[in-house]
Amino acid sequence: MNKQSLTAIALSAVIGSAATLGTYKLMESPKNEQVFRVEHTQSTPAVASRFANPMGASTDFTVAAETVMPGVVHIKSTTINPVNNRRQVPDPFRDFFGDDFFNGPRSRSPQPSVGSGSGVVISEDGYIVTNNHVIDRADDIEVSLNDNRTYKAEVIGIDPSTDLALIKIKADNLKPVSMGNSDQLKVGEWVLAIGNPFNLNSTVTAGIVSAKARNINILNDQAAIESFIQTDAAVNPGNSGGALVNLSGELIGINTAIASPTGSYSGYSFAVPSQLVRKVVEDLLQYGEVQRGYLGVIIRNLDGNFAREEGLNLTEGIYVDSLVESSAAALAGIRKGDIIVAVDGKQVKNVSQLQAAIGSHRPGDEVPVNVNRKGKEVALNVILRNRDGNTEVVKRAEKTVADVLGATFENISEEELDRLGLSEGVKVKSLDRGLLMQQTRMRPGFIIESVNGHEVSSVEELLEEIEDSEGGVMLEGIYPNAPGKRYYAFGM
């Protein structure tokens, strides 16, 4: 396999679709495609770097580093991977033995995989912001503070659209990092990246802001918002979720990704801006779900070539290619062919800046939008809508008992019960991440006969018995074609 094929495989594994917040971006094919990766923990050598002030003036990073380091934590996330130990029964024997004959109780227990990242303390009582990909689908999250104290963390909420997550530990008197204003950040300004690359705790690197509102098409989410701060501060696997701060020690970004053909730092890193972080955290705390406003337009970046083709007198802005029927933009009077040039009185030059501007608002917010229409600027007020097309608050769906258990169940027919010699029971159809996988060695196909000594004959009865249980739960049952009873206990 040649080098180009390997690059293509790596690229397809990590690059997601470039959907905008409240907008949809037309697909564009860059001439010089670059590999971007969301970094993960790997064992590769660390390389020391030196930074010099090109202006010759003294630059002191010590105050910012000392201020922020106590508020940056190390996160270890453990995921229990299911073991697929089913063996296919050869066709000539299936009619005699059945598919489950060779799949008895001889499997290994699910194997854990451990990832590592960083997080930033944002409150004295234990709230921590990190990247969603650091804790995604984790069954156990352990947080280590700068002073080596460790805590178990619970997930308060996640937002895959921005790759952010909010977790909490039971601790008091922590030293939070002050939230700064990323809108005031300037290209060329000094910044520090603080995190735990390669499990090297409390590592500080320095660089400058290389660019703002950068879209690298890395978030695999339909409503992805990419308006990254680009820096040349060294960021490596393990830095994800860590702090990007200015020289005043204020948080101006959450380090998220690197541009690299190898998976290690090679010159550029990207951070979610603090203004977006602030809004996501506020929504997760207040609503349990991020409130996302949508314009409802199909858009594309404006450039010189496109402007020449369309006979436009602008080369910067966001071209409205079409509108979703009855969308917020359509109802406000935005038309096909308009060029969006400002939001909230601030100039927007590209899709990434528009994403960030709309992303700071919620459904129901009235947002001033300026468009260039055939050479004349028109001011409009847009009332943003949610993904369902209204202005109501989007509520997080409550988890069911089955969701908590991480299982799907099915009722058993009378014929199968007779064949198994059972009077009652419920079959475990499948298992995903949840209590049963975390705390037991149960496998799909197990037939639950009773919960805490109470017989169950339907899925409804099973879930009711488990929901009414206080503390520990004991399940009794059998595996078809395997001798003896099996017992599984877990805590709710």
C-alpha cells in the first residue's frame, strides 16, 4: 500500500462532515487536503521546545502558569469493551444443535480500554469542562487534581456539536480558572497551553494565536460548530480538554485538536473559543441540553472566483444559496442570493465566524443580521428557531431503566418456554454500555427468570421489578443449552 493510500485511510477515519450551527454548508473540495486528527493518548517520545520573543522584549509566562496549573486536571476514562465470543455453528449441525450450542458460559469478561486527557476546573464546587471525545461512552471517569488528589466524576452533559463535555466531582474549595473573552483575542497574541500530554502532568507550552474562526472539518456531527482558535503552542495526545489561556491567566479556549500527519504535534493546534464554551456550559447547567439556534439556510463561503462567476462586488461574506421553507431566515426576509455580512453588529467574513455568532444564541433570541442584497446593505431581525422549527426549549430525554442497564429485552413465546422447560422468563436480546456490562459478566441470550426472588414473565414486569429495587439487584436465570442456574448481582 503506497503512502497516498495510507493518508487517505487515516483521513477518512477522522474527518467528519462540516455542518454549520443553524446553517448547512455546501461541500467544497480543497485543492491541498491536510490531515487533521483529534488526538488520543499514544506512547511516542516527547520533544523539548524553546520559544523566543522575536521582538526582543521580555515575556514572562510564570504568573499565568502558576495561576492556571492548579485548575487543570488529568482525566482517565475507562471503557468496557464487549467481548464477541460467539462462534458460528456449521450449517450441517445447526438443525441438530442450534446456534447457541457452542456459545455457552465459557467467555472472558469484557476488557477495559483506558484513555487519557485533560480538563479545566470552572467552579469551586467541582464542575470541570473537557472535550466530549475524552469521556465519550466512558464507563468510569477518574479525575486527578494538580495536588494528586483523585475523584470519580459524573457526566453532567455533553455537546458533540462542539466536542465539549461538562463533568463534576464531589470536591470543595477548588481553584477554578477564570473565563476570559475569546472575542477580544487578537492574532499574534501570546497564549499558553496547559494540560497532560503523554501523561506528563501539568505541562505548559507557549505560542501565539495563529488564526481565529478556523474550520478544519473534524467534528462528525450534523450540527457541528467549528470556529477554532489556531495556535502554534505545542499540543499533543493527552492535551485534549486542557486550557488555552492568555498571559493574564484567563481561559480563552479548550484545546481540542492538532493538525498532523502522524498524530503528534507538528506545528498547529486548535481550541474551542471560550465564548462558545461559556454558552455550552450555561445551557448544560440550566437545561441539561444545549439550546441550539438555527437560521435554516444553505450557504457557502464567498471568494474571488465565485464572486466573479456570479457578478458580485464582494469577496468576503456568506452567500445564501437557498433557504429551508418556513425557517427563521426565510420568515425574517433573508433571500436566496443575499450575502450575510454582519451578525449582532459584528462583521462576519466566513462560515466559521457565522457559526460562532449564531452559536452564542438560543432559540427564541432575536438576532440582528445584515445582508448585502444586490449592492445594498439590508438590516433584518431574525428570531432563531430550534431543530424542530419552533422557539421552545429543547429538553433532554430522560433515561429509562433499560438505558441505565444498557440492555434490550424481549418476551419469550410459550413454545420456547415449553422447549426450555420454563414457566416464565425474559430474554436479554442485546447488551451495550450500562450497568449490566459494567458490573456483571452477563451475555446476550441470558433468560431472566426472577428479580430478587420475584418471577417475571414480561419485559414490563422485569423493568418494574428492577425500578422498584432499592440498592442491590439479583437476577436469576439460565443460558439455553447450558447446564445450571446463573446469578448476576449489581447495584442500581
